[in-house]
Amino acid sequence: MDLYRDGRQDYADESTSIGTTFLGQEPEPPLEEIATDAAFTLFVIDADEFEAVWRSALRSHRPQMSSDEVHG
């Protein structure tokens, strides 16, 4: 999952790749190495926070229903 300063939320899982986010073929470098790159800001979050952000990213990419579809 990637969260951007402009509010975008992209994610990837075993069947989906949204935006420029994808599952890598190689292991990621250690967090300490990633943290040295000024392009990234790392945050440690717990499982509940992760689930909330994951659900938000999923919702942000769902097709929006028109009011006619919602109200039948």
C-alpha cells in the first residue's frame, strides 16, 4: 500500500495492482535503508491502523454508484 501526500491511496494484492503500486518480485530492502531516502517517510503502525488504512484504500478505488443506482 502506498499513501501519497496528495491524498492518493494505491495498493496491490495477489490479484490487483492500482496506480504505480505493485507486488515486487524481489524482497524489499530493510526499513532502515528505505528510511535514508528523502523521498519516503516511514511510519510504524499497529494492525488495527493498517486495517483501517487498507479499507480506506480499497474504498477509494471502488467504482462510485450514481444516485439513481443507489436509490433504484
